[in-house]
Amino acid sequence: MNYTSINDVDASLNPLALSACNYVKSNTNIEIFTIAVSSYAGPGTTVYNTLRNCASANDHFFLVTDYAGMINAFAEIGKQATRLRLVR
């Protein structure tokens, strides 16, 4: 494909990403955690919606805008992953 703007890339990749996420969620035992890292990835944006919908559950999606947010997101993912591993 010959892209002429970033909007063209968004339009073609987001459905593909969601399709891949939905396939994994429906056909495997893999838990998907997603992190939107940007002050421009807030609610209502394509990035936010794609990553939120890709995550296995609402508490598997994180929106962060700074270093502290990243540290907290990865700490929470670590806690959840540990609980998943102990339960299964």
C-alpha cells in the first residue's frame, strides 16, 4: 500500500490489530495487556480505542502520560500476571 498520510496508516492498521487481538482472545489462553503511552492517546482517540479494545479486560489497559505512569502500569501488570500464574 502507498500511504500518503499518517491517517491512512491508522485506517489500515487498526482493524488489522483488532482482528489479531480478537483472534488471540478467542482462540488461546493468552492474556493481553496494553499500554497507551502519550498525552495524545486519551479517551476518544483511535489509539486509545484500539488498545482498550485489544486488552483482554478493562483492567488490562493502561493510559500513561509520564514515567511514573509507566512504572505504575508495569507494576500492576506484574501483579496481575503473578495472580494469573498462581491461579492457573
